[in-house]
Amino acid sequence: MQKAAVICEFNPFHNGHKFLLEKIKAEYNADVVCIMSGSFVQRGDIAITDKYTRAEAALQNGADMVVELPTVYAVASAQIFAENGVRIAADLGCELLCFGAENSLNELKNALEQIDSPAVQQSVAEKMKAGAYYPKALSESVGEPYAEILSKPNNILALEYIRACSKFGITPVAFPREGVDHDDTEAVGNYASASAIRAMIRSGDPYDAYSPMAIESPAFLETIEPVILYKLKTMDTDELALLPDVTEGLENRIYDTAIRYNSIIEISEHIKTKRYTMARIRRILIYALLDITERLQKTPVPYIRVLGVKKDKAELLKSHDLPLIVDVRRGYDLLDNSAKEIFNVDLKAAEAMNIARKISLNEFSRGVIKI
């Protein structure tokens, strides 16, 4: 039986995710391996709940194995997020990478070819030199219909998945979204977007019609705001300059702003310029919190940590070259120092999740979920 990978966040796991996993099984007769973000997600936010709860929901609703995408890459730009997720998929022997997208695979491939053309790349460089930020420069350079493709959130990652699949020899499979769009605020039937469900959780509204998860003590970024503020206010410009995405003297702007303001919202709004999107600023705050440096983010993923596996799918644990961590204590001790640096960020992220949820989950004593 072939293996299909899904790079995901499940923040939270919902009916749309369940539909995708079931469709993969039905159409490709494949075991489904989910490569899931842990305590933090790519938009620069803390996950709504811990990775074990989300992994268990996935295993109960179509996944055969769930492994963790290390935090260093889970909160990175789309290119780093996608490349390291696909690297894990390739190491686990997955033949397919399946993902949701708003356009067909052929349309996406045509858009990627246009983006990578020398003319577009030159135009982007010139526009950025004139002060435009990358997404706007790219959108203006490619023109229509490609600009419309780039305007859809799922497609940004889809393009990077396709690029990475070509590098690692995996076949990309794009599934059209069903029911609702990425950030839709309104539900359609039994489908609601992850952002809409998070809003329901925050406001205390029932969400069981849209997600099989029952989330206790949800996590929100403002809960750990004092920790983030402390970290920002005690870093110097040399330390800030080591963070990913901090370029062109941005460390000085962050340093001055962090001293002057006392909330994440105020700091983010005053750091932001036309060259730096709010998502990029949010990610930089998480980099600061978790000590994620550009050097770490440029290190290729050095291990695979298993969060859960179906009891009858133990063979999925056999095909790998990277160190496979099942017993965390033993697996951590066997990692080299470079890999331990990456894993230590996961440990810090898990502690931040514990603070946000006012609970205590020990990474070294938590076993693999088996269903």
C-alpha cells in the first residue's frame, strides 16, 4: 500500500480535515501520514490546544500516523515550512503529498513556472528595492491570472509544496477545498474554517457540529503575552539581529518599540511597515520567545518525532533514515548537539503551551498515542 503525506496544523481538527483524509484513502488506497505543527503554528500564533489532543483527533478520524513538524520550521515562512515538511514525508517513504488548494494542480504549476521566470524575479527585486514588500512585489510582477492565484491563502503553501515535491521526488496531489474557504467566518452545512471554529471557542459558542474535538483549556496568545514581553524587553539588538526575517536594521526598530510599548498589539503595529507584513512580525515575536535563530531555521530537519500511530500500522515506523523518536527520553539522548538544539525549541514551545493552558504536560514522559 502506498503512503500519502499531509502537512497540517489541525488548529483545530475539523470536518474539512476529516473529509480530506477520507478522500485520500478512498481515491488512492493509501496509508495517511500527517506531519503536524506542534505547539505553535505558521501564522505566528500558539495552537488552540496541545499537539497530543490534535494528533489523537486526527488518528480517530482517518490518519494512520502523526509525526511532529518541529517548531523551528512550523513557525517559518511558507518555503521553509513546506520544504522541511516534504523532507520528512520523503524520509518516511511517502509517494504522495496531498493538500487543499483553491486552484487545480496544472494552474498552480503554471503559476509557479511564471513566478520562477527570470523576468518576474528581476521585477520583484526591483520593486522590493524601491520599497515594496515581497507579497505585493510578486503579485504585481506576475500579473493576472497568477496574481489572483497568489491572493488565496492555501495556494501560497500549495506552490511551495509543489516546489519541494519536485526536489524530493514526491507526487503532489491538490484537492479542491470543500464547503468553506480558508478564513471564512460563516459555516456552510457541517463545515466551518479553523479560524471560525477558533472564534467560536474563544466566545464560548458550541462548535461540535464542525469539529470532532472537545477542547478543554484552550490556548490563546494573550495568555502568554507577559512572557513574550519579558523576552522582547530583555533582548539587545545583537540578539534580535540573529532572528529569522530580521533584516535591514529591523532589530533597531524592534528594540526601540519593545521598550516603549507594553502589549503585543501595540508593539506589532508600531514595528510594521509597508515592507513587513503583520504575519511576518508575529512570527518574529515567536522567534524571540523561543530563541529561534536564522541559523537554526536553515538547518535541515534532523529527526522525526512520532506523536501517534494506529496499532495495526506499526510498519509505518520502519521506513526512515532520519533518527526516529518514539521514546522521547531515549531518542533525545541519542541526538547529536545540532539536532538537540532543534528539539530544545520544541521543549520551550511545549512549556509555553503549558503556561497558556495552565496545565503541565511533560514532554519526556508523554508516550506515543496508539489507537
